[in-house]
Amino acid sequence: MVSNNQGTAGRFGSRYGNTLRRKVSNIEKSSRAKHKCPFCGKENKVKRQAYGIWKCLSCEKTFVGKAYKPY
């Protein structure tokens, strides 16, 4: 039995190769993680809304950043 420790990329099974599945898993971890707000400074409050668009859940400011990380 093969262990499935690809994280979110485990949904691809054995398709697309190990390197690409690992890259997808790392990107999804960083984009879905919560980050520190540059405006109010609160930890774990910034979430990704869309490609390059981020929003703070505390002060409700919307700002642009990188595609998978806010800064």
C-alpha cells in the first residue's frame, strides 16, 4: 500500500508526476494559509480572495499582492 502524503495534490493520484504534484501542494498551502495584515497588523487575518487580491477579515481592507502570497 502506498502512502498518500501529497497534501491537497493527492487528488491527482499518480498522474502528472511527483515534482508537479509537490509544487501544487506547496503553492496551495501558502495561498490558503492565513497571513499578517499590513494595515492593522493582526496575525492570521488575511485571506486570498482571488488571483493577487487579498482581504483582511479584521479591518476589512482589500489590497493587491502577489499571486500566492500577499507580500
